[in-house]
Amino acid sequence: MLQGVLPFPAAPEPASPIPLSVAYIRHPRAKRYVIRLRDDGSVRVTIPRWGSKREATAFYLSQQAWILEQQERARHERANRRPPRLIDEVRRLRDRAGRELPSRLMELADRFGLRVRKISVRNQRRRWGSCSRHGHICLNWRLVEMPDWVRDYVLIHELMHLKRMDHSPSFWKLVAAACPAYHRARRWLREQGEGASED
């Protein structure tokens, strides 16, 4: 949502026509002119009690570059939105994660001489993994869908917390020694990971 107040900047030349409907709505509690771009691409311009349709139109015209940018962003998000998963598909993936992720974590723990006290595979929304001070590592079942080198980075990240429970430079040196390509994996997670973090 974009908000603005008078005076308006000069209206820029739009990059292309904006084929959408515009609704002008007067709102007695509004303190400024506000533009909202709806999911269907239409625009709503809120007019404050003291405002006018002429000024609201001028504000709308001054923001066409922003509207085009938001439309393009919305189109990109719709194009890349994953379709809803079937319950059976999710169940199969979670079963597979329950089999594969703990065994791979233990392989890596053995390689680095580390001891994991407990492993859980969960439906975490905001994290790919976490590690407690007591050696309990929780993993997101969605890791099973990632490329192996990205999944292994997340597992190694959590294992290194068994040595250091922070994200200090010393921690990242441990990660780099165990997973030299970790920067590439972190970039993949930022671009493809739907907003979740390592811990």
C-alpha cells in the first residue's frame, strides 16, 4: 500500500497503459489520500473528508509508475506461486523426511565427531532447523525437497551449534570449514526458501 499527501509530484509518463478500473472512495476518518492495489488489479483511491475528486485523480496519476511496479510484482508472485499440495503428497514427503533427514544428520555428526542427543522432524514454518543447548536438533520436513548440497548445509549449520550456540564470526568459521560452499547454499535459501531461516 502506498500513502501520500499533497502537494503531488508531476505525473510521470507511464511505461505502458494501466488497463484497470479505479474506484474513488471518500472516507470520513482518512487523513490523507491513499492508493490500494487490489488482487484483481483494480485500484482504490481513498479521499479524506477534506479532499476532492480532482486532487485524488491528480494523486492517482502521479503514482502510475509505482502502480505499474506493483502490478508487475503481483504478476510475478502469481506466476511463481506453488499450487496447493494434496494431503497424500504432504504425508508421503513427511514420511520420507522422517526416514532420510535423521539418518543423514547422524552421518554428518559422525563425520565431524559430534553427538546429537535427540532429533525431531517437524512442520516448522519460519525455520529450516534449530538446535538446543541440550543437543536436540529439530529439522523442517521440507528440507527433503531441497537439493542435497543445500539440505546438507542446513544440517551442518545446526550441527555446528553443538560447538557454538551463537552466530559469531567463530561460528561461521566452523561452518565454512565444514561446508566451504555455504555462501552459495545460503543464497539459494534466500531466493528459493520462501522466507524461512536456518535458525
